[in-house]
Amino acid sequence: MKAENNYEKSVLENGLRVITAPMPATRSVAVMVMVAAGSRHEDRRLNGLSHFMEHMFFKGAKRYPDSMAVASAIDSVGGAFNAFTSEERVGYYVKLSASKIRTAYDVLSDMMLNSKFDQDEIDRERGVIVEEIRMYNDDPMSRAQMDFKELFYGDQPLGWDIAGPEEVINKVTRADFIHYQDIFYTAANCILVVAGGVTHEENMKLAREFFSFNSGGEKRKPLPFTKLPGKRSFLRNREIEQAHIVMGFPIPGDEDPAQPAIKILNNVMGGTMSSRLFHEVRERRGLAYYIRSGRSAYTDTGAIKISAGVNLAKVEDAIAVIMDEIRKAARDGITREELEKGKENIKGRTDLSLEDSMSVASLYASHEVLHGKVKTPDEYSAEIDAVTLEQVNAAAKKILDEATVKLSVLGPFDDIGVFDKRLDA
């Protein structure tokens, strides 16, 4: 099936979806396998298994029997490889010279189809992942984000750490890995996306040769999100020299019609160095070193988050100023000049990112794996262009509701109450 914006999508006989995004001027190629899996697909007993499995796929299979063989295969052709796990998707990728494309298919398919899950390797990797968990827990910025996630979504998969707790990592068995692979690593639940110096015909030929999944399986959906009651604020007492605060408001899922307007609202509020929050909190008042807002959107829910690193003596002031800017945007909206500037910033950043074949592959893979369809760069841009000032201001009024705000603070403090009260007018 040929579609607009220079991509093609086909489905192999075994059910594997194959997408090609040719970039003729590019000498490299990015080969990505994305899976509808992640921490939102886990229960408490197996929280962290998706991420653990991502590690184990690099530990040896049939043609590449150990991690050194995998790394050497890619290093020997000057390529790069890695993987990532999120709440709703897991991705594996190799980027290399287009002239060496077969190596990428060979390595990735061996991982997907023939991984050994050797018991000694599992036991050895437990220690690696435990140290990774501890590393992020020790990093104040990362820990503050995790605290906010737990506060915002509560005790359910979306609120849990993607890497899982240490006690789960130390208990999962080889049988757990094999069972998880049987359920999630099927042709129907995986997508192969290749971007760069490649044609669809080449991609399809290599996909048939290497990705010989058995037919069957099904597209998996994450466990449903439930809105849970909970506290408005959370404090983690830690002796550090800079406080970290995260504040957020709920937003609808990624496919909601309001999302393009929310993207612009987020950009205007804290997405750039000329945004309202950056200018007011950092540049004008000197209350924070970093401050930004971000949009975390999942298939059925999400958040606009405001994050800041703040002088220990000025946390109350920073929260108060942020809330003033929130109320101002909810009450008065943004200006037409901000609307146009936000649109051009979003589209410009997208254009810059799409010069890289890996970013192109990730764009096509992500929407396909989450929503069962491709959304092209032109379609993204058209959505942004179509947003009206009235739509952004309606989104601001609905979303930036102080009654729904939640706050997480990390720093050497004893009482969250003094910070919580600054959320109120």
C-alpha cells in the first residue's frame, strides 16, 4: 500500500507489519523493530520484566551467541545499536551504512526469534539492572520525575517505575521471560520500520528472509487506566543543594482531537527559552536554573508537567509564580502572536529531527504500534496549522485547572504543607 509523504506499508504473510520510509539522499539506514509492550502491560509481580527483557535480547541468540558477538557485528561495520522501554512500547534499533543493511536485519531478527535467555546471563544481568535502578534513584532530577509519576497516576501500571523494584528483578525466572516472549514478541504485535537509503522492495525482501515469525499472536493493548483518588502533593526529603519540583495537570489521550492545541499550549507555557515560564521564573525573577513544561501523552491519558530546579530558599516563591502564570493562561489565554510562534516552533523542531533516519523510523513506528496507523510528518504539520486561537484558549481553560494540579517536591524539607498551600490563590 503506497501512501502520501513517501512511505509504504505492507503486511507479511505471517502478520508482521513492514513500513519503509525512503530517504534517497541519506547514506545510512535505520532498522527498527517496535513492540506493543512495556510497563503498562505488566502486573505487580512482573513489574520491570519488559525492561529486563530488553536487556536480555542483547545477551545472545543463535547466530550471535553472546553480547560480545552482537556488539562486534555492529561495531565491525561502524554501526550503532540500542533499545528502549517505555510504558506502552519497546524499541530495538540498528543504524548503519545502507551498504551494510543485511547486518541490521540479521542481528535484530536473531534477537527477536532466537534469544537463549541463558540462566547465567539472567542472573548476571540482575545486578546490572539493580545498579541502573539505584543510579536513577540517586539522581535527584530522575527521582523527582518518578515521584511525580507515582503521585499523579497512583498504584497501577502507569504509575510504576518502568525498571521495576529491585525485589521483582531479583525474583523473575527464565520461564517468565519465555512466557512474556510468547505473548508479546509475535508477528502481529511487532512492527518493522526501516528509514534511510532503502526501497520498500528491498525492505520486504529482507523482512521475509530474516523475520520468519510464526503466524499468530495478537495486537496487545495496555492494561486500562483508572483514575484513582490520592493526595495533591508529595515530598521526598533528601539532603541536596537544589530542590526539584514537578507540577502537572491531566490531559486526554494521544489521539484526542484537542491534542494539537495542547501541544501549542505546552510550547507557549514552557517549551522554549522564550516561553512564559522560562521568562518569568528564570529570566525575570531568577528563581530556577532550569524550568520547562512537557507533554506526556499515552493512548488514553496523560499530563502536562512543569519541572524546575529551584534555590532551596525560593521553592515557595517559585511555586507561587508558576501558579500565577497558570491562572493567567487559564483566565486570559494566549495571544495570536504566541499561537503563530508556537506553531512555527513545533513544525521547525519536527523538520530538524526528521533529518535523521532514526527519528523518522521512530515516528512511523510509534504511531503504528500505539494506534494501528501511520501518521506522517505532513499530517502532524497539518494538524498544528489547523489549530485556532480559540481552540488553544479553550484547552488552557479546561486543562490548567488549579483544582486538578498535583505537586511533587524533592529536597531537604520536613513539611509538604508549606509548599502545598502555595498552589492555592
